[in-house]
Amino acid sequence: MNGACELRTTGGKMKKILIAVDDTKGTKNAFDMCIHVCSCIRPETALLVYVEKLEGRSLMDDQLLSVSEMKTLKEVLEGTEYQEALDKRAQKILDHYKKALEDRGVTGVKTILRKGHPAEEILATAKEEDAEMIVIGSRGKRTTRLFMGSVSREVANGAEVPVLLVPSSARGE
């Protein structure tokens, strides 16, 4: 991008953009791109969402954790030192990105910490918060395109709003 704001929204100003963040290179690049997008669109609210990943294999079969097993895992972890450490790390990441947005003039930044399967939680948050666009980093190239299951791909396939997928090699200039 050459610095010009070529982004246009239908029906006026975009009010809420959800930005999925974590501590990966993909997020750093997506965030750089998001700074540019936010300067063009000027959303009223930027939702920073961090999802503490809780997943694994079910004890009942070889599928992912069921809703009831996920709920049990959340309950077991609640109040433990391990959960406190996870929460502290997540809040540090959210605070870092919030400050970076505010330092660049983006106001109305809201941080949200969720626990569970990342794609499901990002999609649920987008719906609950009435986000009009989701920005998420992508690891980019895969050894094969047959593998489905990356968080960014699940979000793109399941979203009811536009999704900006930013590959880890992208530069938000």
C-alpha cells in the first residue's frame, strides 16, 4: 500500500473492527496492516480479542473436546496458578496492542479475553459485539492446501462479516 486510503465502506463509516491478537508473527503483521486500515476506516471501536486456547482430544472418542468437556476444563482451571499465569500473559499482550493503537490515534479500543477454541471464540465475539469486519493474521503458505483447520481459515469460512486475512509475510505500510 502506498499510504493512500482506498478503502471504502458501504453505507458509511464502519463502526466496529475486531482484531484477533496473540503473540505470533502473523499477529504482528496483521496488526501493522490493521493500523493502516484503522487510519483509513476510522472505526468507532476497535475490539482486540485474545483467546486462551483450550483444546485437546476427547476422552470419549478421538474427536475434539465436546462442549461439556470444554466447560469442565474451564471450571477445573478457574482459580489455579496456571490459569492466573495464562490470564496475566494474555492481558499483557492485549495491553501492548491497545497502547499501540492508542499511540497511533485510534480511540475506543476495547480488550476482550476469551477461553476456548480460538476460531469459535473469535466468531462468537464478532457476533456478540456486532463487529463489521474481522482482521486476523495467517501463517500463509501451507505444505498442502488439503489441510483445513487453521484458525484463520475457520474464521474466514465461518464469518458473517468481511474478514481481512493478513499473511505473515505481509507488510502494513
